[in-house]
Amino acid sequence: MSRKMSRRKFLKISLSAGAGIAALSNGVPLAAQDMMYSEAPELAELVAAGDLPPVADRLPANPVVIEPLDSIGEYGGAIRTGIFQNRGFQARSAWGPEPILRIGWDSSTIEPNIAESWEYANGGNTFVLHLREGMKWSDGEPFGSHDFDFYWNHVLTNSTLSPSPRSEFVINGELAEFEMVDDLTVQWTFVAPHANLPGLLSHWIGSQLPRWMPRHYLEQFHPDFADAAELDAKIAEAGFSTWDELFNNRVAVQYGLHFDNVDLPNLLPFKTSRPMELNIVVADRNPYYWKVDPEGHQLPYINQVILTNYEGADVRDAAIAAGEMNWVNTDLTFTNFPLYQENAEAGNYEVRLWQTSRSAEHTIMFNHNAKDEGLREIFNDVRFKQAMSMAIDRQTIANVVYQGFGAPSQVQVIPGSKFRVEEYVTRHTEYDTAAAGALLDDMGLTAGDDGMRTRADGSALSIRMDISIGQPGSEDVGELLREFLAEVGVDLDVRVVAREQIRALIDNNDIECGIWIADKCSDSMFPHTPVWHVPFLPTDWNQWGPQYAVHYASGGESGEAPMGDVAQVQQLFDQMKTTIDEAERVNIGQEIMRLNVDNLWNIGDVGEVPIPVVLGTNFRNYPAQGFTSFDWLGNHQYHIEQCYFEGGEWVGAPS
Amino acid sequence: MISPALFLDWECMTSYIIRRFLQMIVIMFIVSIVAFVVIQLPPGDFVDAYVTTISGGETFTQETIDALRAQFGLDEPFHVQYLKWITNVLRGNYGVSFQHQRTVADLLGERLPLTLAITFPTALLVYLIAIPIGIYSALNQYSFLDYVFSFIGFIGLAIPNFLFAIILLYIGSQYFDANVAGLFSPEYELAPWSFAKFLDLLANLWIPVIVVGTAGTAGTIRVMRGMMLDEMRQPYVETARAKGLSEARLIFKYPVRVAISPVLSTIGFVLPALISGTAIVAIVLNLPTTGPLLLNALLAQDMLLAGSMILFLSLLTVVGTFVSDMLLAWADPRIQFE
């Protein structure tokens, strides 16, 4: 118990210091050379029977040593988890994922993973990855540079499979040059330093690349290698009409795991043993997994993952309450917390409250490019946004919508982030209708007899707010906002419309005021994808400067040219892309934060609203408080491979 | 015994069948266009759905989005997409589901057997229960049992299926320790097929069968009862009775044969309902049937999967209507092949 506490304290300290356990970062693993390795009893049996090479031969020369969170585990048991309608954004951390690099325990630091280390050379323009000697695919075949070479020269640059090159490898419009230096070294050379590449390789794209890499398996489906007649026969047999259909089917993964193709080798702790059939998929321990604990036990501790796809969210909730699962943190909504809690004891699970990557539940965005000239002028006046922010009674939002949870927050970054400045987070979040009214009076938006304000031209100050349908909490918050703004004489015309409709409104610049879930505000996404803080990506949901984003993405060819602080925040983002030095990156990020709070382009409601996480009562080595979100591809920073069931099986497992 | 009418009009009937068959081809062609158009009606396409929802938070640049469109062939004009699809369908290739990256045939093959395992017995059960009850209720109008059946029938008609499913689910799990969702108990989910697993399936199958069957049973009872009451008042019944026909023979030879017409003529709609009619119930009960697959395909605008399923359902409707016409011709001597 004392160990647990100290560990948690350590986590907290490392979070606030932004440093993390990654003292072993940048490539020096704990010494593993002299370790005696051992393995799960099931695998030992296979070795004894001669069906599997000994564990020492299966592991790389220097396996990754994972120090467990609380205690050394025991082998056995099954993770039972569930997704619905085939959507399992966060379930992926039940079976991995294993990106090329990864995020550390502190949810912030980038660490080595599949790659043993990385470095910049050539004045920063060249990015070098060093791979692990003797690392193997789940079928026992060696993994190395040749697999990267296959991906680069036969997938990414193949115009049939990839009609346009991946933007992650494009800098200043130029695709990187790839080079296979030796068996264990690959490098990319860009026209300028690609400082965000480690961040990208530890995130989504980093977890996607390995599926296109097992060349020893995939060559048979690729016309660059396969015999044409044999390939045609394979295509016909599988019922496809072109080779790329077959290829895409063979590499298809759902959230990192191959649900359908048991033959696709992977680098995850688990590999599919029973393909998706009637909504259930099973993945068993990967005998060639390349991580061990400090005592040399090959990981993972847990035998298998059983995943059920439910046809709807409600039926999955019912199954959770009935005690059919021991690991769920996929799209659980906070409003269902009482349901989970009520049935926890009978269902042999517990509910933990974790945090997400939302700096605020919602960002409220007034369109600074609004077509209506009058509104545009008002929205570009910072006094208006300060008034709107102070007109929001955030405590009432927390009480009514989030059962009392939530702290007033602007759209900045989450607690623990190295870019966070506390004063920015709470600025203009105090509820003060008098001050808000005074600011609006100052602007000349005078109130009539009915208390409602008019614009300079005498027309009523009415703003349309479009809310996307189906976002938990958004409609409730929108309704409250309408009441709060009416208090200070501003009429908010709230509409709830389909997501595709919002997309069209943004693309046509017809948004007046938008509201969206303010996610992606963590160290693992903000530096490369600051969707709220910088208008740069016109295909995303930023609605305060959609035309600035178009201008940025089109290289100035279309959209509206930003000036002043908006131009500056885009320049800061450009600097972030090319700045490798960590201290400098923090400065740039904090400057972006300052410009944001000075201009209140986004107005936040409440932050730190927790998310329920359901875990079996004897599930061990997972933090009591943690972060889970797309930013960490679920919560892969907590190493599913070192989790275990005390006693070797979940107490609620069906007999 | 072959009906004399059928025997005499054999030539007429052959030409009728050929005519109907040609009509069916034209209808299927029109349906295929309508299906393709309807699926494309909502704003956006699969790539939009993928980018906004299915990908789960990943951001996409315009180049990536364009590349995805090109990969799925969604950047081509509508008629080109349609022609590609329909020529492949005619060759027996239903295409690849965008969402699953699997062939449509493969996806349907996985779910069809279980779908039929639920709906086929249900449909049989509906007729086996409803037709005799309808006849009994009509013959014993205002009897105690007639009231009981009418009461249950109206309740069955009035309760939405999904609500009924939730109630049974609650009762099942609270009082009978039934599985909350799905067709197998957790201990059998992963087991290979065995007699015990089959029994487990039967133990879990009763909820969907009751839920799916109730409304149909109730409706068929009411139709059968109403038609029978009308027919029993016809003069030909009196005539037959006066001629000394036994009551049982009379009823089954004349009024039942007429009264069953509306039931037979709706068999055409039963076939597609077997495949897709249970979507909401299947979602509530978490049944891996084709209904939810179609619903999700439509929501995600998974063109080829949704299009092929709708085409398949239309084909079943057309064939079902043909079958019910043939049944009617056999059962109702008043019908002529003209």
C-alpha cells in the first residue's frame, strides 16, 4: 500500500514537473543483458513440446524492461471489453497499441518504443530511428529496416495504395527522402527540421505504420513482388476485383488490432486468434512480444483479450451493469456514472474517475470571419468576448449538466501540461453580469426597454449558435448559455443540427457562433495539432477563424489573411513545427496560450470533468487516477502489458 | 389435390409467369437506381462520416481527405459510380464495404444464418399460432377465450417491439438469470458448437422470438378473425350447410380459403422483414443479425454494403410478392391469369 501511495505521489510530481519517469528516455533501456527470462506456463508447454523456440530466442537482444506500476504480476486471465457499433476509439489500449515511439507514464513525455532511440542529424533536417536488434513479428519473423523500406517504397509512395503521400511526412510541401541506412537504422531527410515527428510517431500515425510493414507476409499481395497469375488467383478467391482491395483487406485493422485477418503479423502484446465473428473477437498473448518485467518475466501478464461489439451504446451499458466486462473506458459518458456505480459490487468491477484531454468541456467560438459585417466587428472586439465569458455561470453548468463536477476553465491545456499557465486558465471565468453588461454598454450595444441589446445599426443583437447533434452535454450547455446570455441582453438563437450540416456551415463560412468539445488539449497533441488554439486546419471543427484556417492551409491563395495576434499565433505554430529544443518549444506553446487568453478566441465552460473507467475489482497495476482520450490512443501510456489479475483470473469471470 | 382452375389454365399460367418474370427484371433495375440515389441523398459521403465520426478523433488534411475519396472511388461522378457497382453486381461481385474492408458477400454470409435462425422460426410460429386462433375466435365470437386472445392481441399490437424487448430483457435478467444481451451465455460465447451450446442458444432465443413474433401474431389474428366473421355470414356458407356438409369440412373448404387471402397476399412483405425488419429489436437485444448491419451501413454511408443489402431486400420483396400471388391463385378460385 505504501508503495502504491509513493508511486502515485511520484506520478503527480512528475506530472507537474513535466519530466516523467522517462529518466530512461532517449534510448537507454534498463540493462537486460544478464537477465534470466521466463514466460507464461502456456508458452512454456509449447516450448517443451518443441512447437515454439525458447523465450530467450524469441525476445530481442535487449528487451524493453517495463517497471510495473505497483507490483510484479502473475500470468493468466482475460480482459473482457466492449465497443459499440464497431466504434472503439479508446479500446485500442486494451491490446496495445504499440506506436513507433510512445508517451510515458506522465502522459506527456515521448519515449522510445518499437524504435530503441531517435536523433536529429544534418542540422535537424534528418530524423534518424534506431531499431531493436533481434526484435520479431508475432509470427517469429525478424522485424527491421527492411519493413520500413517496404512501407515507404511500396505502400506510401505507391499511387494505387496511397493516392497522395501522408501529410505527416511532408514539410513545406515536400515529401521526405527515406533511406535505409542499415538493418537497424532508417532515416528521413526533410527540407527543414520536422520537430513534431517524434510526437506524431508516438501518436496515431505511429501506431498505424506497423500494419503496412510486415513485408515477409504482405509481399504475396503486392504486384511489385507477387507472381501476377498467383496474385490474380488470390484476388479472385477472396472475392475482390483489384489487388489493392485485397491488399487493403489483408492489412485492415480496427483501432490497431486486425479484427478479421488472423494471419497479419503484429508487434502488439496480443494477436488475433479468433477473428470477428458474430460480434466477438479474441486476441491471445503474442509469444514474440518484446517486453519483460524487471524480473525477466515476458509480458504481457494477461492471457487474452475478449472484445464484444455491441449493436448500441445502451446495450453495452446494460452489459457493463450486468458485470460482463472488466475493462471499459471506451466512450463512457459521465452522465452514466450512477448506473455503473450502482451495479459495481454485484458486477465485480469498480468505477474510477479519470480525466480526459478536454481543457474545457466546450469551446464557444464566435466566428471572427462572420459574413455579417456588424457581427464580425462585434466578435473581433475583445470586450465582447470578455463580456460573454463573464456572463456564463459556470457553477450552474457544473451543477446542472455535470453533477457538480468541473472547474471554470478557458480553452487552454489540461492540468499537468508543460504549456499550462494557471492564471490564463481562470481569467475572465468569474460570473459577473454587471461587469459583462458594462463592457457591452462600453461597446455601444445599448439595451432597450425589454433589456435586449441592439447593434449600432439599430437591429436586434441576435446570434445564431449551431450545435452538433449527439454530443453528450452540448445541448444542455447550449440551453443554459441561451439563458445566461439573455441575462446580459444578448439573444442566442440555438439550433441543433447534424454534424454534416455543421461541416457545410463551416466550409461555406456560414457559422455565427459554434460550440464543440474542447479536446486534444494535451502535451501529446497540442504541439502538432492545436485545433482550437491556432486556426490552421480548415477540415477540422475550429469555428472562430475558419477563413484564417483556409488561408493558412492554402498558402495564402484563398481565405482571409489574418493580421495582428491571429497572424502571430500562426507564425508561432510554424516555429513549433521546426523547433527541436524542448525549452524553446515550451516557450512557444505558452506564448500561444497567452495570445489565446488575451483574445478569448475560444471561450471555455468547465474543465476537469471526469470520465468513468470500469475495471475488474482484482485488476492490478492501473492508476487510480489517470488520463484517457484519443490523445493517448486511449491510455496506452499505462502499459496494458504490465497489468494483471490478482489470483490469475478476474473474480467475475464466467465459470 | 390440384385445383381444377390451375390444371385447366396451365398454358395461361406459363405465359403469366414469364410476364411476371420480365416485370420483375424491370422493377429490379429501377429499384437499383432508386436505392443508389436514396443512399446518396443525405449530405456528405462515407469519407465525411469517416472523418467526422468513425476515425475517432484523428484530424485530416484536405489532401488526405481527397486521397480517401479517390481510394473509395467517391470522387467519380454519380452515374460512373452506379455503373461500376451495377456491372459488378451483375457479375456476382457485390463490392467491398468501406467500413470493414471486407467483401459484402463475406459480411452478409457471417450474419445471414443467425438472422434466418431467428426470423424463420418466428414467421412459422406466427402463422401456426395466429391462423388457428383467428379461426377459433371468429367461430366462437364473444366467448371467454375470444376476449382473452383479443386482449393479448391488442396489447401485442400496441407495444412497440423495442420496448417489449427491454421489458422482457429486464424480467429475464432479474428473475430468470438470462443473459443480458446476445444469443449465448458468456461461458458458451467462445465455445465450439456442441449440444450444450445449442441448448444455451435455445435458452436465449426465446426473448427475440417472442418479441419479434408478438406484433405479427397479433396482427394476423385480427385479420383472420375479421375476415372469417365476414365470410361466415355469406349465403354460400348457409347453402353448404343446408346441403349437409359437415361443419369442419365446410369451414376449411370454403370460408377459411377465402379469409386467408389477405394473410397470403402479405407474405411478400414477410421475406424482407425476415432480413431487416428486426433492426431495432436486434440492437436492443444485441443480436448480430443483418438489421443492425444495414442500419450502420446507412449511418456511415457505406455505399456498396448498404446498396447491395437494399437491392437484396428489394429482390426478396419482389420474389415474395410473386410467391404470394401464386399462393393466392392456388387458394382463391376467383383469381384468373389474365
